[in-house]
Amino acid sequence: MAVHGMIDIETLGVDPDAVVLTIGGIKFDPYSEIEPHDGLYLRCNVDEQTELGRNVDENTLAWWNKQDPKIRDEALSDDDRVTLNTVTKQINKFCVGLDSIWCQGPTFDFTILENLYRQLGTPVPWHYWQIRDSRTLFKMMPKDPRKEMQSDLHNALADCYYQAKCVQKTYKHFGVVNGR
């Protein structure tokens, strides 16, 4: 069985040095319909990041204020925030044994996470050749598979789950089989 990971982050900006609010991750086999599993959800310490010089974008903060209150409150609440040391350890542990790691557009999630790791002087737990992009994959479908599946956008773990399910659906649609 192939083991891939899906990562999603929610932030307070769009630049590489944006404050990261939450990180979601889930493991899945893109070649099967086995449910995504081993979810990871981290609520990152915002104060620690601003002390490092990471940025909060006012436009992004205004955008968050227009989101569904349940999703917004989950993302912005101060409850259960963990240190960046804990964040990197948990992501590193999550990535052990992954064949590939996906996100919804590699120039956002991976760029911001790589910037954070670099600031902390820690190597990222993936190689450039492991990175996969679900957005490009979904564009190949006759109809965007995300539209019929997901309702709770902008919860990092829920986004990962639905994106992983959509990768499975897309692989099945195109008859992609396990192989290199």
C-alpha cells in the first residue's frame, strides 16, 4: 500500500513569512478507496511566530472576519496553541515513511512551511521530489471533485481529508494504478 500525506495550513497572510494558525495533515493511499487516516491537527503559537518576525496581513485578517463564525473561531482561538518546536516535531513524525506529500498548490503551503523551518534552522522533512499538487490534478477532471464533497472549507484537517478523497477519486477516474 502506498502512503501519501496531504498537508494544509491556515494562515494570517499569503507571503512566505505569514503567521501559521493551524496545520492539518492526513495519510492516504491514492490508489485505493481506503479512508484517509492518521490525521494530524496543530494549532500553532501565534505570539511565538510574531516574536520571530513572522507577519500578519491586515487583508487576510479582514478576510477571516468574513468567514463562517465556527470556522473563524476555530482558526483564531487562543486555545490549545502549541510551540513551534512541537509543531516541527509533529510534522516530522507525520512525514516519516511517506512516499509523496501533497498540498493544494505548492507555492502556498510548502513555501510558508519551508520558510518557517528555515527560520527555525530546521531541515524540512520532505524532499523536493516528493511534493505533489492536488490543484493541478483536479483541473484535469471534467468537473472539480471538491465542489460536490466539501462544505467546511478552511479547517486545515477537514481540507486535508477532502483533498485526499478527491485525489483518490481523480486517480480512479483516470485509471491510475500503483507504480512508479
